[in-house]
Amino acid sequence: MKDTLLPQLWRLVLAVALPLGLMLCVWQAVSMARSQGLERLGHEADNELRLTAASLRGQLNRHAYLPRLVAENDQLRAFLDHPEDPSAEVALNQRLDRMRELAGISDLYLVDDTGTTIAASNWRSANTFIGQNYRFRPYWQDAINGGEGRFYGLGTSSGERGYFFSAAVTSPQGRRGVAVVKVQIEALEAAWLDQNADIMVTDPHGVIFIASQAQRVLRTLEPLSEETRNRLLDTQRYANQRLRPLRLHHREALPELLGSPFESRRDTTSIELLQLTPGDLWQHAWLSLSQPLPDIGWRLHVLKPLAPLRSGIWQAAGLAAGGYALLCLLAGLGWQRLRILRERRLFAERERQNLASSQQRVRGIIDRTQAGLCILDERVRLVYLNPTAIALFGSPLSTDASPGDSPRQPSAREGRDLRELFLPAERHLLDRLTQARSVGPLEVHGLREGVAVPLELSCSPLPSPNGPRWLVTVFDVSERRAQAEQLAQARDAFEQRVVERTRDLAASNTRLSAEVEERTRAERELRETRDELIQTAKLAVLGELAAGINHELNQPLAAIRAYAENATAFLARAQTSQVESNLRQITELTQRMGEISAQLRQFSRKSGDRLEAIDLTTSLDYALRLLHARCEALGVTLIREASPKLARVRAEPVRLEQVLVNLIGNALDALADMPPERTEPPSIQLNLHEQAGSAGNQVVLEVHDNGPGLEPSQLVRVFEPFYTQRADGQGLGLGLSISARIVADLGGTLEAHPSPLGGALFRLTLPALSMHSLAMPSQPSMPSQSPMPPTANHSQEPS
């Protein structure tokens, strides 16, 4: 196929020439369509320009006579001599209004020789001209000297655009005035709305005074100079309007369109392409044709939009591109036809060469394959043997043979019966080789120089034009059998190793089970020992509380004895009411003693393993009641600061109460060791609040005291078991260690810091319970597996 392709140089030339030709063809078509479209649009704009100019002159000139006609009115002339007569003023105003209505104009009014309006057709209007001074208007200045005036601009009273005609008026007594006619511009614009073009009228300064598009009125074609703006302000032509420029973009002047129809107006008529906004020329651009109106003092502009030309230009470009593409397609089809004919001839030649090459390649593969290939006829006689088959049956090929040698010579075994090449005892297996379907594989033994060789044989029908043929494939499996024997030996050895390894694993498993059981027993004993240590710490606390509890029990007992003796005396006197009162007092005292006993019994009971939702405030109240006697004995002031929100946590109540008793008791111990010379009263401050943590909300309890505090060396060891700074026999040193372990089991932390009060601060932090957690059932507590509690940074105090 490559032989039929164009040379690379020609392909590069075509790749460049074809796009260039397409661009040139399209560009030429677009240029012609654009020129023709602009020429047609120019003729349309010229017709509309001439018609609009004639219409504008006609509508203005039909009112030019009116000021002179009004100036000849006797009533108006007489009023000029007596402007102070009210009845004459009303009559003249009414007459001017009727004349205005009949003439179809906007306003008609009379101005005296001072420039002040003394009569007007709009005398009833709130914006009447009467009393307004127009001395600054050019139309008054031109007419007061006996001539006629014309003027256009905005009304100073109404703010409406108008065209003004004026003429001099002379009274019978020789007093002069000016009659003025105002024509509204909106009436002129209404006739332009149906035209297929935008029409604008500009003054000599480029200010747009009349336009078919309302948003362009009182805009300028170019920015005005400061001198021009001041001159316009002096005449009040446009009042105080800003006169912002339109910012037109002059894209292109088109003098070539000013052909024969414009010969007489070539010097005064201009034609160009304008654009209000930069960007696509066809979206926001117009063909502008303008011509001066010297008799009026204006310049008339007709703007034809270019958007309608776009479809015509695109159509021309499409037709040009289509024609060019059709021409290229026809040329390509002709070239393709010639190329196909040439490729067919080359293909036939290549097929002949490929066939010869394939036959030679197949012959080489057959001669060099590791499988022996034999072809049999219907009588099981050998028709063909490849070199590998000849070698298998004892006639190896010469090592000097090469692929470039002459065609193979027939083997001496060809034509013989295949069964003669195998052991006689196995020849009956080969009788069915020439059946219609495939046979094998069969494992038989062939004869190689009289020696039996294990072979694998397969046979399948082979299509052939020379009659029925069968293809026999023969493999030497001597090496395969040796590998199979080695594999069997390796498998037996592996199975033996597996048995031995299984025996070792069973023994290891037995030892591991014994170790697991021993570890479980050790953990159980450790848990029991820890529980007993906790109970021992409780009993130690109870021993410390014994003096206060004894005092609390002795007082009720003494009172009971006194009340009983009094009751006996009152009973002897038959004063039953006093007896009843004493018995009630005895009942209350026994109830109080029962509450003290219940608190001791509750604190001394063994804790369980079930966690439940409890209020930390309730547990704190219990601990304070238990330590109330010690607080009073030491004269300690308790300060509690708690948030109004419930501080609910998940814990085992007895253990949590033990932690609180240990923390508050530890603070009391510190306050009991204060030196006597210290005058500051002992106090304990309890702060309970909830805070947000990284793992959720947390309940925090801070226990402050103003005791001696902790040294840095004590902070390091405060949570170690059996560590205490108290005198011998006054503490086991287990309170804070056990408390830290209990808090860790509850998922919280216990820390020690210096307190702002001067003593120690112990901070207890536990996870707060959410509404979802409150709905969950109680869970057994999971004791920590670590034999020692964690040591907090900067947070330990001796018990």
C-alpha cells in the first residue's frame, strides 16, 4: 500500500495548499458578499436619509409662518400696551390656547421687551411660562430687533425638547414684544419608529437632539470641550443635562460606496461603519450615512444595522467552501480510483510471494518442532516423517543439515507400516488409528535401534486432496516419566514433614493453652487482690473517720438517755403529753443514728462490676455527708461551684464514691497538717462543670485546698502505690493510687496540680453521658490490665 501513496513532499504540499486554497476561496466569497451587501445597504440608507430630511423640513416649515400671523393679531398688540389689565390677560390667554389647539403645536406665548412672558397658552398649567424671563434665549434676541428667530433646546419650565419660532410684535403705541411658537420634538420622532433604521439628528456640537432610540437623546457623538459646555450653559439650550458621550468606535470609512448616486453630495455626505461597543462587528455595529441640514442647523444620521448582512455573508462563505470541497472531493475520488487499481496489482503480487514464504516457513517449523509428526494413509503406512520423528525411531538427522539446503530426501522408513516401529505386544493398540475420529493420547513403547523407548502418541484426521490421511503426533516421554518419579518422591517427603510439623504444632498448642489458663488465673487473682486493696483502703478511711463518727453517735446517745430519764419522770407525774414529746425526740435521734450507720455501711460494702448512669453531684453530696464531721472538727470552709446542668457519667457508684471520699479526705489531711502560726482559715473549693473535649463532652471536678501544697518531687510520685508523706501508721499510701486506677477503668483521668489557693488541686475528668448513652443498658466495668496506674504529668499528691 505504501507503494501507491504519494511521496511525503507531495503530501506536505497538498496539506498546505488545500487549506490555503479553501481560505482564499472563502475569503474572496466573503469579500464579494460584504461589498455587495454594504452597497445595497448604502442605497437603502440614502433613500431613508433623503425621505427623512424632506419629512423633517416639511414638519418644521409648516409652523414657520405662525409667529408672523400671531404678531398681526390686534388683541395681542393691544395687550402689549396694557399688560396690567387682568381681564385682557385672561382673554388673550384663552385666545392663544385656542390658536395653539387649532395649529396643533405645543405652546404659544407672548414675551415683552424685557424678556418676561406676559401671556401664554399654558396659563392654566402649573409649569406656565407666564412670569418666566427668556431674555437669554437667542430666539428673543433675534426677534426683539424686528426680525425672526429660530431655536431648539429644552424648555426651562417643562424640561421638554422643542423647536421655537419667533417674530417681532409692535403695539399701537410702538412698544415691542416677541410672539413665540413651540413645536414638540416627540411628534417628529413618532414617525420614525416604523423605519428599519436608527435615525439621529445632531447639532453642530455633535449633541443628539432627536433620535428614534430614546436612550440616545441628549448624548454626544464625541466628548465636548469645556468651552463648548460653557457656551451651551449660557444659552440654556440643554438646561443642566450632563450630555454624556456615546463613545462610538469608528471601525471603517467607506468612501468607495459614495458612487454615482452621491456625486452631487460627495463633499457633504459621509458613510462609515460605527460600533457602540467593542467586539463582534456584526452584533453591535451600523452602517452610518449622514448629511447636513444647513437651513435648520442640524445634521441628519441614518444608521442601518449590519446584523442582516451576516446571514448572507455566511451563506456565501458556505457556498464557496462547499464548492471548493466538492471540487477537492472529485479530484480525490479520481486519484483514489487510480490508487485502488494499482494496489490490486501489487496485492496479487504480494499474495503470491506470501504464499511461497508461508509454505517455506511452515516446512521449517515442521522440520524443527520438538514433536515427531507422521502422516499415514488409509492402510497405516507412513507417507511422511519429519526429522524429529525420524530421530525418535532411530535414524537421527545429520548435524550438518541447514535450512538453506536442498529439499529433504525421502526417509527410508516412508512407505512402511507404522506398527512395525513399536513393540509387538502393543501393536494391537494401533489398529484403530485410521478411524474417523481422533485417537489418543496413547502411551506405547517404540523401537529405537532395538531398544524400547516410552512414547506418547495421538492421531487425528488430516484433510488432504490426495485421499484420506491421518496426522500422528509422537512425543518422547522418557524425561517426563523421570520427572514424575522425582515429583512422587518429593511429595512423599513433604507429607512426612507435614506429619512431623503437625505433631510439633499440637504440642505447642497444648503449652499455649496451659499458659493462657495460667495467665487467666493470675489476672483473676490480681483482680481479687485489687478489690481487697480497695476494700482495705475503705476500711482505712473508716478508721480515720472513727473519731468523728464516735462523736456524732455519742451526742444522740446522750440525748436519748436524757430524754428517756425525763420521760420516766413525766410518766410518774402522769404528764403524758411531755412523755410523747420526749419519745418523738428519741425516735428522731435514733433515725439520725440509723442514717449515720447506713452511710458507713454503704461506704464499706464491696463494689460491683456493673456500670450505670449516675449523677456526679449526688455522689459528691454523699461523700460530703460522710466527711461532714471531720470538716466541722477542723473548721474547714466548703465552697461549692457547680453548673446547673446535670453532670451525668457512666460509673460504678461505690467506686466513684470511694474516689470522691479519697480526694476530699486527702484535702482534709493536708489542711490538718497546716502549721499553727498560719492565720488563714482552712478551706476546700469544689468546682463541678462540663467542658468540650476532643472525644466529646467531659465532666470535670476540681478539688482545691489552701494547705501546704505539693513539691515538684511529690507531683512525680503522688499516684505511686504505698507512697505517702504522712507519719508512720497514719496512712497506707494507696488512696490516690487506687483512685487513679478506678478513674482509668472508667475511661477518665485524675491529675494533680498546684492550686491557685496555695495548696493542691486534684482534677477528675470523666466522659459525659449523652442522651443516646443514657438509653443504653448498664455495662460491666472492664478493669485495666496494667499492673500499675498511669503516672500523670505534674499531677500527684501523697495520701
